[in-house]
Amino acid sequence: MAINKLIMSVTPDSREYPPLLREIPDKPPRLYVINPIIDWGNAMPIAIAGTREPTYGVDLTREVVKALIDEGFSPIVTGGARGIDTIALDAAVDYGEIGVKVLPCVLDEIVDPVIEKISEHLCGSGWQPRLSGWFVERNRITVGMSYALIVTEARVSNPRWRRYGVACCGTQHAVEYAIQYKRPVYIITPPQDLLKSRILYGTERIEQAYRLIVEAGAVPVKTVQELIKELKHAIKR
């Protein structure tokens, strides 16, 4: 897919700079924005994060996105990774709204953060992924520009990654930043009947991630209806 080259360099005093991002203490001094036409004055951005290996979270994420859009929460913001991130963005488009993804990529000499209005892929022609710490930076910006963070399904990292010091997941980094920035964080409780039956692959990793994310400060909710109620109360809607 050819990337649309409508790229704008923006600073915190620009109207194209996400307004909530101006409030965080370590806001990026510059962003590059692709396809920048977003009415931030009327936007209610909500971040969604989760595993790259979703199971029950596929349908749940679509249900969450629809409920958010029905209540006027838009755009949906993610890191654009495969799994929950991409499912959320695709669902936003399916339900007639836009999405925003924060790219862990560089283009030519651009090395500052990049945000992009919804497109089809994480990185397209001309982009190269940045690794390691920039994925954490991506999570920081994703939650920094949003009113709240919602986790639909998470799981701890593949056990063999632990030799590199990775105990949980990128989602946990997003939760920690959201707590730091005083953004409400919610995680939907995994379906207990499925976990107890052990018919899902990696159920232990799902349970472990859930506990770690709740310990990090996320508020557990049992249903999408409860999520929306809590979210509206938290941001006074």
C-alpha cells in the first residue's frame, strides 16, 4: 500500500497537535501527522490496548468500539500493532468513525513521533520500524493524547522473552503511563467460564496479565455496559 504523503510537522502550539498531549509533563516537542484533518475541538479520544494474540478479545474489542462510538467517544487511538490494536481501528472504520494510530516508525530523516489517521497497515512503503524503547514511547503518546485507556484482552509475553527481561507486555507500559498521567484505566475481566475450562490457548498467561494490570492501577469491569457507565462518570459525561 502506498502511504499518503500528506505529512504535517506540528508543535504544541499548533491546532493539529492533540490537545490532551499538551498536558503531560514530557510532551513531545514535535510530532509528524499523516492525514491530519481531525476536529480535536470536538474529539473525545479513547485509547484501546491489548494483546497481539487475541482470542475472546476479538469480538469484545469490536463490541467496546461500537459502544464507545454510540456514546460519542471518538477517535479510537491505538499503537496500530497487530491484534487488539488493529481490530479496534478496523472496527472504528466499520462503524463509520475514524481511528488514530501512533507509529513506531521512521520515514527518511524523520525520527520524531508520528501519528496517523487510520490507514491499513502499521508501516507501509518507505517506513522502517523502530524497536525497543520506541514501542514504549508509542504507548506513552497513545495514552497521553486520550481521555482514558481500555484494555480488552492482555496476556504476558511469550515465556522465552523473559530472558530479555520482558515479564508482561506493552499493555502494562501503557497502563503505567496512563496512571502517571491521571488517565482512567479499565480492563474487562476475562470470561471466567472460558478460563476455568482451559479451552483457550494461553489462559494462564491471560490470567497473569490481568492480575498485573489490575495491580498497576487499572479498574476491572465485568461488562461493556459497566465500562461505559464508569467511563462516563470518570470524565463527567
